[in-house]
Amino acid sequence: MTITTRTVAYPADALAMIGYLALPAGDERRPAVLIGPEGMGLSDVERRRADALAELGYVALAFDLHGGRYLDDPEEMLARCMPLLADPDRMRGIGRAALEVLRAEPRADLGRVAAIGYGTGGAVVLELGRAGVDLRAIGTVNALTTGRPGEAARIRCPVWAGVGSEDPIMPPAQREAFVAEMQDAGVDWRCVVYGGALHAFHHPPVDHATPPGVGYHPRHAQRAWRDIVDLLAECLPVTE
């Protein structure tokens, strides 16, 4: 038996979003994972990650950021993402709408849900944690965003964060602020720094322009994926 996949349409942020759902073989309920994309938006990279998680036994939903669009123009992407990143309530709205879609899937075990995300999508899943959403784990890559004062204390699950040591978009000062926020809030947190890696080091090369400071690091990309899979295996085992 193989996985099954389909697109799902849903409203969020005044847009018609189009997510990607991947289901494992079988018909029993399984733990579920929300997947947030980089600022460019949902692409085959996230769809493949959803497929990979479904093959491991998870119900996986890769959510949309831009109403079915992939923003390959860096200026357009930044013009959309920067105001979004400055507005926790908008990010939470996008995350909650996707979470509702995932929770509506009959195969999803509603008591065992995790969220992972990359870049802007990682910031969205962190805001779900700060909003007090019941998650078993949060995993992010190059998304060391900090929230409104005190709200990290609402995070109820372990948080894993990965970042490249040479990431100019998430520099050491940002890393330290994120770590301080998590530590002060009493969160069970981990931060892995991947030596020599730039921003979006996990994302395979693209055939369009990217913002400065972005670069693929295949070895660390594989390591970061294994780290996320290990986080899910620890906090969200397929058999419980």
C-alpha cells in the first residue's frame, strides 16, 4: 500500500489557500504534522516533505501562505512576508486555519499533533505555540523569531530550532534573543547551529533570484531533516 495525496482549499488571511495533504497507508488514525513553507510559499519541496512524513506513518498537511501562489520574485516575497512577520495575529490566523483543515481529516489523531516550519512558515508555527495551541512538538529551521513579551510561556511542548551559523537574516543577536525568550519562559527548547550554513540552507537550489544570504548546504539539509524526524519520533511516535 502507498500513501495518498490531495490538495485542500480553505480560507485564511483573506485569501483562498491551497494546501497539500498526504496520508499514510491504511485507515487507522495516525499522529498529524503541520508543515509551514519558506517565505516563497508552498512548493514541491514541502510537498515532498509531506510525502516523506506520510511514508513514516504521519498525516501531513503542508500549508499555503499566499493563496496558491509561489512568490519567485524576492521583492514581492519580502513585501508580502515582512508585514506578516510583524503581525503575530495574522500569522496565528494562517496557522489556525491550516490546523483546522488538518484536524478535520478523519485519519488525524487530534490528541497527537505537531507543527514544523521553515522561515516564514516556521514563524507561523511558533506563533501557534505562543497562542497556547495544544501541540506535541514544534520544529523550525531558520525561523528564530521572537514573540510578544510573556507569550512564550503558553508553549506547552518541546521546541527544536535549527539555524545556519552564517545566516545573516537570523544572526547571532537574533539567535540569542530567541534562546533567551525560550529559556525565560521555561520552554523545553533546543537550538542547533549548523556550521558554515546560510539562510534557507535546507532548501535545494531554485531557478530564480533569491535574497542575499541564502544558500543550499546539502549535508546540513540532510542533518536538519533527520533532526526533525527524530523530534517527531520522540514527541509524536507513530505507535503509542
